[in-house]
Amino acid sequence: MRVVFFGTPLFAARSLLALLEGGIEVAGVVTQPDRPRGRSHSTLVAPPVKEVALASRLPVLQPERPLGDVFLAALRHLRPELGVVVAYGHILRPPVLQLPPRGMINLHASLLPELRGAAPINWAILNGAARTGVSVMQMEAGMDSGPVYQRVETPIGPQETAGELTTRLADLGARALLETVQQLEQGPLIPAPQDDGAATFAPKIERAMARLDWGESAPALSRRVRAFDPAPGAWSTLDGAEIKFFGARTAGGEAAAAQPGTVLETGDELAIATGNGVLRIAEVQPAGRKRLGVAAWARGRGAAPGQRFT
């Protein structure tokens, strides 16, 4: 069965590799265009899925948008029987969804119908969920609303970051996706409809959402730091300069008499007063610099006890 693969980031590259290693015939790959990176934006960097495709000598399509007669003709030229979508980054319209005779399936990083949308991993941590997982579904015009072939559940660790969870779900999802495609090769499968009444949503993460409100509780702020690690990075300002925070934890029973956002102590960790409890931070990233440990930052121009983040 000839498969056309739609995907862009490293999360999707793991699924593409699993299909190739599992002996699935991948007719070609659709991914986003190379993007400029670096401070000068002078270097174009290929998405991870393209790198895997080129290493495997697969045809690659990189439309700015997956629309129009030219793109559809190129896609039709690949003669796909099934489409597979993993974190591609664009909504696919009916003409694309209907092109493969056996339709299109999608790997989504949540236990559907929970957390439909662009950022399920971040929102699972933000919401304080104890578990999440992956779902393989049949695609339709609605957002992540199609019937589900397979769900695989996994717990979320108490200190797990979005980056760490993404890596685990990429591997978990790749295995589930390969199993589903292999089963579809053997014959028709009947997916189970989702319960639309139980649906929750995970909208795209905007940078403003990552700004810390020190009036929140320490556990809520800790979840926010973990949910935005590594990107976009939970942040606040100190004397007008932006600082990002990583490696958050809370110490049970600690109370802070100081105003929320006040630095209580520095050392190996940064202790900051919150609306309820104390947040402890292991790493920071000042604007324009790399991540570094709090001790190294404090030896330079880091925060001092009594200063306040806003």
C-alpha cells in the first residue's frame, strides 16, 4: 500500500522513520518549506521530516500551503493509496483529504476527544493531567474530530516537561501509527466514533500565555514552566529585562510573606514568592543568552534577594 506522509517537526520524523523501518511503502513526503534560522535569518534550515525523506531518497513536496491545482497534481502524481498526517502544521482541505482512495489518517498527541487542537502536550501539563497519550484517527473536515482506530495511554511524570513528554509520545505514537497502517494493509478497519460531548480543546500557544503571573500558586506556576519548556519558555521581567525560567519545582509547606514575584534566595536554585507558596527554579535564560544554572547567573548579573519579578 503506497503511503504519502505529511509532517514537519522531529515528532513527525520519528513516525516517518517507523513506517520506513516497518517496511511500509512511502511514495513521497509533504512537509513545510525550509525556514530561515539564526540571528541574521540568513540560513535556510530544512524541517526534520525533509531530512529523513532525503536520506531515504523519497520525493519531497514543500508547498507554502497545501492548496491549488499545482499541488494537487503533484500529490496525484505520487499515486498514494493512503495519506498519513503527523504534526504537519496546516489544515488539509477536502480535495486533499479525498485524494487517496483509502483516505487519510492522523496521529494526534492526546487521548481523543480530549485536547483537540494544536498544542495538546502543553495543555495536558498546564491542566495538571495525570495521564495523556496518543490517538490514531481517520481524518475528516472537522478539527481532530474523526473516528479513532487506536488510543495508547501513558502517565505524565510529576516533573516532566513538554519537551520530555513530546519525546516519549513521539516514540509511543510512532509504534501505534505503524501498527494501524499494518492493520489497514491487511484489510478494512472500523474506527470508533468520538464522543463530541466530551471534547476538550488545546489551542495554539501564544507567547503572551507564557508570561508568569506571580499571584498564582506555586504548583500552578510550576506547571506553566514545565508546559513551556523548551518553547516558548515561561518568562517574566526583572528591572525591565526578560528572563525565562526552567527546571521548576515546589517545596511542600513553604509559605512566603513577601510580595508575589519577590526573590527570597539565590544559590543553586532561585526561590521566588508566589500567591501561595514558593517556586524554586534551577535554570534561567536571560534575553539573548543561552540557558544557564541559577548559580552561574547569580555570580554575574543575576537577581538578588529582595528584587521582584514582574
